[in-house]
Amino acid sequence: MKQPNQPLIFEQSRPGRVAYSLPETNIPEQSLSDILPGANIREEEPALPEVSELQLMRHYTALSNRNYGVDSGFYPLGSCTMKYNPKINEETARMAGFAATHPYQPEAQVQGNLEMMYDLQQALAEITGMDEVTLQPAAGAQGEWTGLMLIRALHEANGETGRTEVIVPDSAHGTNPASATVAGFDHVTVRTDERGLVDLEHLKEVTGEKTAALMLTNPNTLGLFEEDIMEMADTIHQAGGRLYYDGANSNAIMGITRPGDMGFDVVHLNLHKTFTGPHGGGGPGSGPVGVKKELIPYLPGPVLTKENDTYYWDKDRPHSIGRVKPYYGNFGINVRAYTYIRTMGAEGLKKVSEYAVLNANYLMRRLEPYFDLPYGRHCKHEFVISGRRQKKLGVRTLDMAKRLLDYGYHPPTIYFPINVEECMMIEPTETEAKETLDAFADAMIGIAKEAEEDPEMVQEAPHTTVVGRLDETLAARKPVLTYNTETSLKSMK
């Protein structure tokens, strides 16, 4: 498995090579100064690479082949739900009636688009047990912030401006406390108990007159279902607070249970995760927010509304928190999610959850003999293992993650949740076959054995990638963000 790094010959430019010739301009050279400001006119030609068309094609094709995505390999990122993106979604999103329209077209010209979004809102409300949904937020984190602003608006309307605290579990996604802070709240941490669940007694201790909301995902980030959720909901509601559902882990519960039935008042969903929209690299995202009836007046405007058989934007919402996204969310992701829901149907979405849970438990039990398992109960759609056993041999979780690259796999999420030492969080999703799960398990088991027999092999990984082990501290503090022609030419010589 160990192989030397192959040198990357980046600079292939030679004088006289041409990949593409632009047509001659019909603008006389002496007229350029009449068209462009003088500072924008070059005195000499730019130092562009001179390469042939074949070299150009091979260069960019080779770069594209180095990309790793769900279409090219297994992507077990815990909490990210990197499931396959069905190609029928892409076909639908490219239909001219969707792709060639503009959000500022008159409502009468885009009734079909508005109907699709309205029906999607209705479907998401049914799936989550909410009374109304807005598609406006552009990502999960923005959905969190939007939901908290809705809760804040409700408390202020009720004259309860003293509710300044949002309770967040110590295993929560990092966006939870961040969203609470951005929304103007103080965040209060509630502990995880020995079962991997919210410590109910501690929750009661930190809940009080200042409590605005509890932010929670269920199943939680340890992949475990919060069994005491109904009592937790009662605790928060009796204190006058509201429950916010982080929908990052919805892939474990679709068609089986609903946040609204657990007592949640607000929920966001990640259409780019649970509902198969593509994501990664910072976008595109979509984080619709659903609310119970008492929060409907505060939804971000305008609100998509249906009257008789006509769809329109209702801008007469005096209590709205205002617009949170230009236009109305990421329309293309909405189309993909709508296609997925209509393709799967209610029974299909339930099977998605069942297979996601089955795959996670199968993989967890295969890895259990070789890694520490902090919580041995059956998990939901994801699970957490620990590299504490390997750490005693001098091999960290980070080392094992990098070694996985040599085996051709994207590593799982590591060092999160932060309350598990040397944590690895693995989510296989429902779309992976047993053969894929077995191959990944074999790779992980192989690395665990290498940690015992040849720890240096793992400590120095990766060995087969274009770029080897980096000095991560130096890369973070002094990143090289630009291509330097002079440096490249010197290295070529």
C-alpha cells in the first residue's frame, strides 16, 4: 500500500504552443483608449501559459479526476448525510420551465413554479408535523438563526424580553451555539449523561425564567435517540420556553416519527442532505423552517400563499421578522427535493430511514471489536467510535483518517462530537450497498491492525496521494493562496 509520492509537473508552457485562437478584433487598436480607461489597457501581453489543446484537456481532466464526491466513492461523513443524489433530480431541475425562469417574473407567468414550491412546503410540513413551512433560508445554519429569530419575536410579542438564554447540549453541532449568539441570545450548555443522552436532571437545573428555547437534534449527534424527549419538552414548555429541532439528523426518522409529535415548536431541514440535494464545497444549501401555529405570523416575508387556484406572494405580514434571503431560497435545490419526495412517496421515505439505521448498525457492529465503542446501544443513522485504543500505541484518530486516503476512502468526521475522546463519527446513509460497507469496514480493520503492527505507516500517512502529510499548523497560519509563476518556473528548472 505504501508508495512514494509522484512529482506533479504543473508548468508545461513552452513558447509557440497554442490551444485556442481568438478571432481578430474589429476594433482598431488606436480606438481602445476611446472605449476603455487608460489604466485598463495593457502595455504588454499577459504572461499566460502557452500549451496545446491536448495538454490543456489532459491537465483539467486530470484535475477533475482528483476530485472526490459521492458519485465517485463512499462518503461516510457523520452528521453530513452525504447520500447519493438521484439523477432524475438533476433532469427535473434542468427543465426549461424551472431553469429558464426568473424570480422577478410576474406571478401570473410562473404559477407552475409557485405551485411546486407551495406543494413542497405542504409536504415538508406533513413530514415534520409542523403547521407551516418557509423555503426562504438558504442553508441549515441560516435556518437555525431564522428559527431562533422567530422564537425571539414570539417572546417579545408576549412581553417576555427577559428570555435571553438558549440551552444547547454539549454534544450539539457547533452551529447551534453560534446561531444562538448571532440571534442575540446567551447559550447555556446542558450535559450528556452516561447513556449518551441529555442529562434530564441537569436540564431541569438550567431551565428557568430566562430560558427562551432548547435546541436539540433527535437522534442526537452521538447517533442515539433521545428517549426522554417528551419529558424534556414538558420541562421547557412549563418554563415558558420553546423547542427548536435541528434537522441535521432527519434521515433517521422520516416516515417513522415527526418533530412536531415530539413537542418541537420550530424545525429546520437540510434539503441538501436529507432530501438528496447536492452539497459540499460551501453550497448550494437549503434550510427550510417549519413552525407551529403560534409562530406563523412571524415567518419571513413574503409568504407564498394559495387562494382558490392562484399562488401569490403575501407581503402584508406586519409581524414578520422580514426577509432572510434574496428571492425565495435556492430554487434549484427546492426542485430537486420536490422531485425526491414525489419519487419516493410516503412509504419510500420511511424505507430510507429504516435502511439508514440498518446500515449504520451493521457497520458499527463490524467495527466494534477493533475500536472503542463509547455507547454500545443500537444507534440510529450514524454512530461514534473512538481511537483511544490506538492512541495508546501512538496512533491518533487524525493519523487513521489520513491513512484511509491511501485505501481510497474519504475519512469520516473526526474529533466531533467533542465530548468523545479521539472521536470518529460515521454515517453510511441508506444508499450504500452491503459490499461497500464491508469494503470500508475491511479498510478500517486493516488500519487498526497496522496501528498495532506498523504504527509508523499510519503516522506518516497518506502515502499515495498527490500531496503527502502537510504541516497543518504552518498551513493554517501561513497558507499559500496564489500561484506564483516565478516559483513554478524555478522548480521546473
